[in-house]
Amino acid sequence: MAAAGTALPVTALPVPLSGRFKGSFAYFTIKDRLPQILTRTIDTLHRHKNEFFEEHGEKGVEAEKRAISFLSKLRNELQTDKPVTPLEDELPDAMLWNQYLDYQRNLSNGNGGPSWFQSPWLYVECYMYRRIHAALAQNPPIDNFDVFKEGKAQNFFESQGAIIALCTYFQELLKNIKDLDEKQLQEEFFKLLQVSLWGNKCDLSFSAGEESSQKSSLLQCLEDMVPFILVNDMEKLWSLLQNAKNRKTDKCKVRVDIILDNAGFELVSDFVLADFLLSSKLADEVHFRGKSIPWYVSDTTKNDFNWTIKQLQAANHMWMSRCGINWEGNLKKGVWIYHDHMFWTLPHDFSSMAEVAPDLYADLQKSNLLLFKGDLNYRKLTGDRKWEHTVPFHQALNKFHPAPLCSLRTLKSDTQVGLKPGQAEQIQASEPEWMISGKYGVVQFDPAL
Ligand SMILES: O=P(O)(O)OC[C@@]1(O)O[C@H](CO)[C@@H](O)[C@@H]1O
Ligand SMILES: [Mn+2]
């Protein structure tokens, strides 16, 4: 990995969202939601005290106390708008984080340096999750404990009904997928894309860790929800995949990458979409990109990825378990590949990927289509800035064009580009919360030309 991006054309870009804009969503997130998440994290550690003792004896309890005091200090720094401090751990990404802090310090040009409310929201929010990770990682023997694991598992179990409905629907579909004509295949593709899109409503950092599971089967409501898709490029995705299939030779495989977001129902909906791509022969390989450390409460790590497939396999429901068995098989056959990379949990937006993580950028360039799931990925795609809503998506990507890409995102933070003139104003008039309610979504494509 190379040094943090210092050569960004900052002047041409709108300002980043930030807690310094009082009353903005960023401001309320930093003021209310982030401290709540820290408090819940501390509670979780408290609740596991006995478990730490049983597993590791006194050493486990001492480590828990140290982690809690580190987190309490962090919460205090945040709530009193203290300057952001360099990381003091020796984890592999610490140097990049500290270089990024220097970069932010240079940008603030002596205006007091970056602090929690004065810096870009994206930066300080990512920084909080990195410090939560440090609180555990620096404190063996509890260094592998994922404080968010319980919440992710709970989301999965509470979404059981919706998961069963989706797995059942999908296994029925597989039975006669070979007999479907192109139009019918396209319809099914659109359905499963939409399930994966609306699956993104269920994230846990948005609800500050409170339950956010998928209670009902989404499949029945898809049609009613179409008007809430503000940018709908599903047809473009279909054309791209059709063209790739038609041009395919034996040597060149069609590859789709899914840059994952949340574990729980959303992850299952991504698996179903990925299975459909293979079963319909629209793609030959699916690469999944997860987080290498616990992130934004509900984001998928390698453990969550494997755990979910194991849970499905072991489920007491025929179609759920069939899905789990097939998906494990896909991993074994090497047609599904899981990757993580440190870049996904750095504070950088994606426009600096080519510079900061050239290996990852080069790998993504080999894909036919990149599907970016969720709100945080959208923020990182567009740099989390105060864009005019009519600015083209391509422009907001700010030269991040490794391959054709598409964002599947429900709106949970106040940035949105690529809308038609007047579209934002019209929704704003009746629904001032449209950008943060999770009620609206986009399937927004960029061909990467
Ligand atoms: O990426 P996701 O899971 O869709 O959403 C993450 C999220 O809940 O976290 C931030 C709020 O703290 C917002 O960017 C967004 O609403
Ligand atoms: Mn998430």
C-alpha cells in the first residue's frame, strides 16, 4: 500500500459533509448516534465479563477493564470535540491512518487541526470504528472478540421468516431456471436485485445498534416499492451482463464483484443474487469483498460470511439448508471467492484507491461489474460531499472507474447525485427526511468509460 493521497484535486470538489454544519445529519450522528454506539459497545463488554473470566481467568477480566477504559476515554474525546489523535497501536494499517491524519491537518491549515465535530464526518466516523477495534486488538486475550457479533447474529435470527421466504422462492426458481426465456430471466434478475437493494435497509449502525431485522418477505412488496427507486439503472445492468455473456470465450470468464455491506438478511439477499448470476449463466465467478475488522456495527467480516453459510446449512428448513449447502459448494469449487483488504476499512474515499491500494484497484479492474452495496460505500464512492443533486454520478466518482460499477443503496445519509432537475426538490417538499429515512433507494450505474 502506498502513502495517503496528498495530491487530490481538492479545490474542484464541494466540501465534505461534517459535524461543523450544525443541524445536519452528520452533526446529529456525531452528537447522538456515535456516543450511543460506544455506550452499547461498553455494555456488551460488561455483559461478557463472566465469559472472559471463564475462558481466560483474571487476565480476561483485566483485558476487559482496559478495553472499557479505552472506550470511555474515546467517548469523552468525541463528546468534548477533542482533536483527533494519532493511533498508538502497531496494527498493520496504523501508519496509513496516521498519514491520513497529517493530510487532514494540512488541509485544515492551522484552523485548530481535525477534531470530532470540525473534520469530515466520513473520517471521524471511520476513525471511531478503528479505535473500537484497537480497544480489543490491543488487549489480549480478548483481542479476537467481535463486539458487534451478537447484534449481527440477532439480526440474522430475527430475519428468519424473511430468509426462509427468500430461500424457498429461490429454490423454486432454480427448479425451472433452464426453461426460462430471456424476458423471464430478466424479470427474475430485477426482482433479486431489488431484494438485495432493499435488504440494505437492515443495517445496525443506522439504528445505533437497535434491532433492525427484515420482518416480512420483501418479494411481495417489490412492485409497491418501485416508485421509491430514485435512479433505476437495472436495464443497463442487464444489457451489460447480456453483452458480456455474448462476447464470452472459453478463456475469459464473466466476473462480478460484490462489495458487501451488512451481515444478516442483507448478506443472504446478496448470496441469492450471486447464486442467480451463476445459475442463470450470466456470470462464471462472483468475488465477495468483506471487511477485515468489525466495522459500522453490522458490516460483514470473513467470520460473518462463513458463519452465515454454516447457519443456513444447519437450519431446520429444507430450502434454507439447501441454499447453505450449495453456497458452501460454490466456495469449494472456487466460483465464489471471498476477499478482504485493509483499504475497505481505511478513512479514504474510493477516489484515492488507485494511489493508496493499487493492488486492489488493479484487481477490481479485472471485473466485468462491481456491485457496491449500501450507504457507506455510496458515501465513499462520491467522497461524502455536499454535491448538487443533479451532478452526474460519473463526475462525483472523481476518477474512480476501475470497471463498470453500480451502487445498490438505500439513502441513509444526506448525499445523493445523479437526479433529474427538480426531482430532489419535489421529494423534499413533502418529505424533508427523504435522504436519511432509508425509505428511498438507488440502483445507480456508471459504465466507466
Ligand atoms: O453502509 P450502510 O450499512 O448502508 O449504512 C451505514 C450507516 O448507517 O452508517 C452511517 C451512519 O452512521 C450512514 O452512512 C449510514 O446510514
Ligand atoms: Mn453497513
